[in-house]
Amino acid sequence: MAVDVVMPQMGESIFEGTITKWLKKPGDKIERDEPLFEISTDKVDAEIPSPAAGVLKEVKVNEGQTVPVQTVVATIEAGGAAAQTAPSPAKQAPAPVPAQAKAEPPPSSASAPAARMPSPPPGAAAEQAHARAASGEKIRSSPLVRRIAREHNIDLAQVPGTGAGGRVSKRDILEAVEGTTARPTQTPAPPVGGAIPFRAPTGPSPLPPGGAAQSTAAFETAVPREKLYFGHYEVQPMSVMRQKIAEHMVLSKRVSPHVYSVDEVDLTGIAALRAKTKEKFEQAAGTKLTFMPFFVRAAVEALRAFPTVNASVDGTNVVLHKEANIGIAVALDWGLIVPVIKNAEEKNFLGTARAINDLAERARAKKLKPEEVAESTFSITNPGVFGGLFGLPIINQPNVAILGLGTIEKRPVVIDDAIAIRSMVYLTLSYDHRVVDGATAHQFMGRLKHSLENWSESIL
Amino acid sequence: MAEITMLEGIRQALFEEMDRDPAVVALGEDIGVFGGAFKVTEGLLARFGPERVIDTPISETAIVGAACGMSYLGLRPVAEMQFIDFIACCFNQVTNFLAKSHYRWGAPVPLVLRGPSGGSVHGGPFHSANPEMYFVHTPGLKVVYPSTAYDAKGLLKSAIRDNNPVLFFEHKFLYRRIKEEIPSGDYTVPIGKAVIRRQGNDLTIISYAAAAHTSLEAAEQLGREGIDAEVMDLRTLLPLDRESILASLKKTNKLLIVHEDTRTGGIAGEIAAIVCEGAFEDLDGPILRVTALDTPVPYSPPLEHRFLPNAEKIVAAARALAKY
Amino acid sequence: MNRPLTREQHFDLYYYMQLNRQLEERMVRLFRQNKIVGGLYSSLGQEGISIGSAYALEPRDWLAPMIRNIGALLVKGFKPRDIFTQHMAKYTSPTFGKDGTSHFGDLKVRHTVSPISMLGDLIPVMTGVAMAGRYLGQNIVTLTWIGDGGSSTGAFHEGLNLAATQRAPFILILENNQWAYSTPVSRQVPLKNLAGRALAYGITGKTVDGNDVLAVYRATKDAVEQCRAGRGPVLIEAKTMRMKGHAQHDPAEYVPQAMFAHWKARDPITRYEAYLTENKLWDETKKAEIDARIERELDEDQKFAEESPLPPAELAEQGVYCEGCHEIKADWHRPKSEVTPPKSSVEPTWTVESFGGVEAEIPGAKEVALSDNGAQASPAVEAEPRAKPAQQKTDGAGERLRVPFGRGPKDKEFVKEKSFARTRHHKRGKR
């Protein structure tokens, strides 16, 4: 029997995904849970395992194509004992059921498109739409869309809306009608007049297509677009991830008033400890020993002491998070991602180190799960690993602070009126001055510094 | 085929019609010996004589009234308003005598009232008017507003041959700025028919007169951004070409209306109502409009520039509409 | 100048005046029976003007009535039923109920132009008709009326100014009936005799006793001949009195009763009846015969009108445009070749006969003595037009100084050049 393979929902506010690579071709045998294709979405790139065992029958969406969540991208001819009734797409989709069960999605993070109105996730659209229809609320759509739906007996509630504000757009309904992007049959166009058309004046050199898809602040240009194109140039359209990063950065800066606090920390002790126990640690733990777990542990302690720094802002409410979910920024060849160590306050040094390495590895291998890139409460970034004394990072919304690590290097410092050579590092705390005042920030940093300079926890 | 300006197209139409039919006469201020303030009627007097090319006193009411009386005897007068702004002086004659004559007592008034209109020439509030809507609002009149040399010539001929009073607006900014090759020989352009200047699929821009050119300019820019705009030139404002408007809207499903006339009471509102009545279920977005400000036409260039619609404003509106 | 009227013509004048009056009396009764739609206007006491002036025209001439010129429509050949049905908004009216009162006309046969309610606009329109008639070689005269009130409008001025500058064969009868709605003429115009306005336009102005139908007829006949001779236009002020209010809804209490009495004694029909009797142009029998005929015609036409239906509602949507319902054809009475090239071609230059200035005299102008009751005609005031385009290329016209456009008399170069105009014309043609 034929089993549908669908585009999974990789996060609450993700509406679509791009197929980046098919790992099997029609006719190939495939096992249950065997990686079948790779996708790229707003939040995360991932490998998608097959929902059934059998033979890949038909590929409906090709590499490079972007389709809305729940679109059938392929079919498998399931057969043999291994075949089971096709699990429901919802189960296969990594989107956790709790997300659907939530009555209301949380206010959209700044990385969602259409900044103006919070958009309900289309994966939950069916349920939400039913609820809406039951309550009599109109499904957002234009007269044209409603007519097409009526003419083809399509329940608008079943059609995912990708238009502005989550409305069902013309493209959505047409795809629902035909599954393609064909246009409705055109009424004959008005006759082109016998008049010789006016010759438009020659304008500036042609511009490549702009990012017309999303209407967010990230895509404003500060100068007229024509002025960007001069001399020789190559135009590189942004990947979805890059677009999301761009959006997030602009919005973060716009929403949070950033203030920076820089401190210098003496890591000589930690450096010595690390040097001494590195081999033993890696043998025993099975994972590398970097500086990062030290920072994370110290940060967790400091956050415990200064809960305001472990918070989010909702209008006039400060949401103090009880868990410390530490996001660690990971540089990728193709961009940047921030996997999150959940409940870092419950982990010891070893657990923290393991978590960090595991997340980083899987980030680079595109094997992160969506929940592993969400729900951070504080973030750490390490620009210093690429050089530079210190950075002034942008807060990872909806956190209210981010810690930036500079280069760890040996520098001459004054101790007790003598010059000593120590392993020093500049730490920057970028904080949101809506809720974190200078006093708190500096105290937080002081605490951090103290922890790092007086390392007491056993690392083995 | 010769390349001519819009002004020359109008003059040629007058010449050819007066040649063809001795019932066609012209009257207005300074149109004879002087050839008209814009030289539209230059050469007419020399060819057709003072019985047919009449220099009148400064009396818009008398000019239009006399033209009306002439048309009752079967002549086809072409009366000029030196600037169309001055049609306000004879508003009564136009709206009460000309417009109502056939409806009331079956007496057709086959005259043409023509004159230079529109802004962008630093004319100030009394030499830049776009008063077309006062007359679009008056049943019994026809209102024509071409945007090309070909159309100007063909439409003026149609207007002269029409049995009804036709107001023929000539955008003075376009008079000498646009040139076009036109065919030799007699041809007319039908009154009451719009034309598509640029085929498109994403949205329809409806416009007329100088704003039609601005709309085309904007459409080129939009094309480079991946937005495929259809541009329609109305050419006639009364009677409005409902069929073409609705057909284009059914094709693109989005509508932007651009006119140099002031916003309130401009034809954009009328078109929006027609579309809502005739094609509501084909609308995929709100009907937007780019118009002049609701003010008199200001004089100083930065003020006039702000007043008038331009390609930038059209592009911005079209982008917003395309994204909806 | 005029041929004396025949007896029949005398009877005609009485017939039309009495028909006019009786028709209007019946309409007053119908109005009070609620059978008239809208307002009702009266020309009581002014019948002499309408009939006297209209009667002086030929069938080919054109006229346009104002609200109190129903009598003129009757002279032109419209029937009482046309008037009844117009006022009763019937489908059988000349406008099918589209408009009322005297707002109708006939382009083809009776050469009548419908008025609009705004005053003065008929003057430029009838000037245009006159100009067109001349252009087509029809040798027609056009005529319309205006009240003392209407003479204050801009349209009056513009129209008469145009008629005068164009020397149109146009006659304007100014009915000075002393009242414009509730405004007495002394408040309306700064002149005692409105014929004095003719001076401003350099045209003939005459004042007549409007309640003397023969005087009106003769004055108009003179004017008609003057116009046909190409010496128009003419302004005739006919003095009369509006014997009722502005309309049926106006009891005219603002008019002193003595004024009504004064003018009632000068009623045009009474006076004319007396004239006919005194000059033995008729007798009692003849009068009774005409009166009976009037009664019969009015009975018949009133019945027709009362029994006529109202128009169907769908008619409201029809007739806005003429799309082929009429064939518009001018009636040429001269060869078209005269107004087509090459015969129509001229030199596009001005022939200016005077350079203006205070020393230039207006030939024939005199201080116009305006007498009190306006019974005497004022001296004719005529003026030649100041400028016209050069007619022929021949310039053997002697010393006449030709000033081509753009060059002034102080231009020394110009003075030297004798054939300047022609050269300049060629240059312009080459552009």
C-alpha cells in the first residue's frame, strides 16, 4: 500500500521547507527510519527519516523546491512484514505534540516572518482552523480565494495559509486545487490597442530581483537599491537561514536597547587545570575538553544569583525563567545556529561538556532536533575563537543578555605591583537595558569572573 | 509613417476634419491669427478663413453657448478653452445647456470642447487643473483624455464626428514631449474604449493622460523586481470602459489606480466601486490608488512635485499590493 | 419701411394674444386642480411682446422662448396641447415628460430652441444659431427674450458682446416688466431705460411700449430687416408690467396695488381690441368668431392633454446620449466650396484700422438722451468692427497700414518693407 511522505514541521512558526537533497531515488529500497531526504527550513536543517519500509515509488517534490509543511513530497510502496500502517504525518513530523496541544502559540519570536501580526503555525492550522470555524471566525482570505474554494468545494480550513498574517493566499488555494502553481484559466484579456505603445525612457541598469517575499525590516536598504549595483558584481540570493539570521539581528537590535559591559578575566587557573587533565578527561568522558564548559558552568551559577539576567520581556511583564537553558552559538560553514543546553542547572561539569560537544557536532552534521534550537534563556557566543580581543554580540531573542568570549591569550598583567604573564580573556555581556540595569550586569559579570578565577568544581 | 508630437496630432485631426467636412468650424480666444496659445490651431485660419476659424472675445460662456447654437443648425464646432481651467467660467453652459439638451428635448449637441489641462509645467493653481471629474459627473457629456499622439488624433476625430458634446482634454505636459509614428490616412480611435499599454499578470495599474506614462515607467521598475504589472490607459473617462476594467481585474486580481486628479472624487473611487460591484470575487487584495494631494495645484517645484503622483509612489504602492 | 398689415394679419395678432391669455387662464385653473406638475408661470399683461415680436419673423427664422413667451411658441406653430402636456408632464408632450413648462423646442420645422432655467444663456446660444445660419447662407435672423432681471447676468453681457463683435443677425427683446421675482427694476439695474445698454455694445437700442402689440411688431420688423441687411444685432427694450407674481406660488404682495391698477388700464389685449374696433378692422361678430375658435381649440387640446398618459418609468434611463438616433445634417444654402480651400484661404494677419488712443473717435457716437417713460426710440448707435483678418492677398488697397502680428508701427524695418506681410507668411509656413 502507498504511504505518503510529507514535509515535516520543524518548528512552531515554520511554514515551509526546502528539499535540499534526496538520499534515495524511485525504485530504491528503504527501511523504516532510514534517512530518506534532507531539508532546509527557517530554523534548522535536518535529515528526514523514512516513515515506512518498502520501495520509494514516486518523488513529487524535487531538490531545491520549497513547499509548505504537510505537503506530500514522495510516496513509498510499503510492503513486507516490516511494513506497518503509515504513521500519521503528525507523529513523524518532529514538531512535538505538546506544541499542537497548546491553545495559543507563544508570541512569535522575532525570527518569524510578517512581523506585524503573530501567525498561528500552519501545522496546527487544521486544528486551529477547526476551532476558528467552530467559533464562527472567518478564515483570512480574499474574495477571490473564497470563490475558488467554493467553486472547487474545498474547505478553506484545510488549506494552510502562507499569505500575510496567515491568510490563505491565491497561491495556496490554487495549489490546493491542483497541487501546482498553475494560474486560474484566464478570461480573455482586453485587446491590446492598435495604438503604438509609448516607448518608456531608458532607466538605470537592471536590478536583480529583490527579496520581495518577506516584508520585514531586515530587507530595507538604507540607500536606493540602484546605487548598490555598479562596476562588476555577482548577486548571491540569500539562503533561508541567512534571511532568518538577517531578520533576527535587525529585530533584536530594534527591540532591545543594547548596553555592553566588558570585563577581563584571568583564566590561568583554568588553563592550567585543563592542560593537566585534558587527556585523562577525554579518555574517561569520551568527549573533548574545551574552555566552553567552564564558561557555561560559571554562567549558570551567576544566573542563579541574578535571575533577572535569565529572563524574557513580554510587554510590561518580565518573564523570569526557572530553568537555565544555555544557548551556545555554533559557527557553521553555511551560517550560524544556536543549539540550546536544556536545564543546564541540572548538569554537572561532565554533563555540560558532553552536551556542548554533542550539540555542536550534530549542528555541523545537520542532525539537530527543532526543540534543541528553541527555548534558550541565556546565550554564549565565542567570537574570540576566530581572533579579536572581544566582541559586542547581539542578544539572541528572547533572551535579555548574551555573553561574548574573546580570545584567550597570554598577556602581561599587574599583580601585587609586579608584572606577571597570565592567560587573560575579555568577556562582554551585551544586555537588554529594558530589564537589566548596569548594576546588575556588572555584578553578574563580577560573579562570573569570580567563579572563573577561583575555579572550585571538580571537572572529572 | 511620420513621427509627430501629440500637439501635432491634434492639429492634424483638426485640419483633416475641417478639410473633410465644411460643417466643422473652430472658435476660441486667439486661435485664428495667433494660432492659439499653444499653437494648436496654427495654420487653420490661413486655410479655412475667418468664417470657420473665429477669434472670440474673452467670454467662455459666449464661446460655448454660441457653439451650442451652431450645433443646433448642424454644424460641428470645436471650441477651445485657452486653458481648460477656464471651463469653470462656463460651467453652467456646459452642464446645463450642452449636457441636458438631448435628454430633455431631443436636440443633439455635436460639439467638441477642447483645451490644455494638467500640471508639471509650473503653471500654478489656475493653469494646471484637472477638472475632468466635474464633467464625468454630468450625464450627457463625454469626456476624453488621451495620452499618446496616435490616440489624440484618432480620438479628436471621433469626438468631432460624435453627435454628443465631447470634452477633449489635452495634457499640456505631453504636448511636445511625446512623439510617435502615426499612420498616414484617415483613422479614428473609438471613444469609450480603454487600451492595455503593457500586458501583465500580477496586478493591474489603471491610469490615463500623463500619469499613464508615469505608470509605465513604474511598471518597468516593478518588472525588474519581479512584479509583472499590467498597465491600462483609460483614454476615455466618460463613458468608462467597464468591460476592459473588469476583464483585466479578473486576470490579475489586484488593482492599483493612478491619476493626476486630486484624490477625493477622482475617478479611482468610481473604478473601485465598479470593480466591487462587478468583480468582488475576483479581488485578491485591496484596491489601492496613487493620486495627487487633496489641495489646489501648488506653484513652487518642490511643492508641485510632492503634489503630483510619480513613479516612486506608484512603485511603492504596487509592491505593497503585490505582497498582500 | 414695413408693409402695412393685412386684415388677416391683424386678426392673427388678436387671435394669438387671446389664445395665449385663455390658455394661461385655463392652466391656472388646472393648477388649482392639482393637474399641473411643478410651478406655473404667467405672462399676463405681456402677451403683446411675445406675439408682436414673434410675428415679425419668417418661418425660417429661429427663436427661443423664455418662461413668459408661450405666446411666441403659439405663433411659431406649436399647439396649445403642446403647452398643456408640457405643464402636465405627459408622455404626449414634446419632451415626453422629460422637462416641463416652455423647456422644449424643434430643430427641424419650427426652428425653436429650448431654454434652460438659468437666465441669459439663450443669448450666446441664439447668437451662435445666427452665426451658423449666416455661415450656411440661410439668411436667417434669430430672436430671444430676456427680462430686466436676466439682463444682469454675465451670460447676457458675454452673449451680446459676442453678437455685437460678430455682427450676428440677432435680435434681443428685453422685456422690462418692472420686477424680477421680488426685486424691482430700480434695484436690478442702474438705468431707467435698459435700451441704453446697447451703447455698451455699439449696437442699435430701441425702447418700445411693450403693451402695444403693433409697436412691438414694427420695432421687431425693423430689426429683422436691419439684421438681414447685415447691420445687427439689435436690442429692443419693451416696457411692460408683470401682472401676476413670479409664479403661481408668489402672490406678489410686494407690488403696490396702484402699480397693478396703472398697468391694468394699459392691458395689451384690451388696447388692441379697442384699436381694431376704432379702426374698423373688425366687428363684434368677428371677435366672437375668433373667441369661439379659441374656446374650441382649447377645449379640444385640454381634453387631449388631460386624457394623455404619464410617461413610462423606463424612459428616465433613456436619451442621455444621441447614438445614431438623429442624423445631423446642416442645411446648406450656399456652395460649400466657398468655405473650403482654396476659396476659403486667407492671409492670417490682422488689418487694424485704428491704432486706438484717446484721439480716435467712435463714429456716430452721441450722448444718448434717455427720456423718462421710454416712449421714444433712442438714436441708433452703430460702430464698425475694429479689426478683421485680411480678406485677399491683393494689397492694392492703398494707404491702409498693415501691421503683421508681432510687429509694431515703431518698427523702422517694417516701415521700409512694403511686402513684409507676404514674406513673413512664407517664413512661418516653412517652420
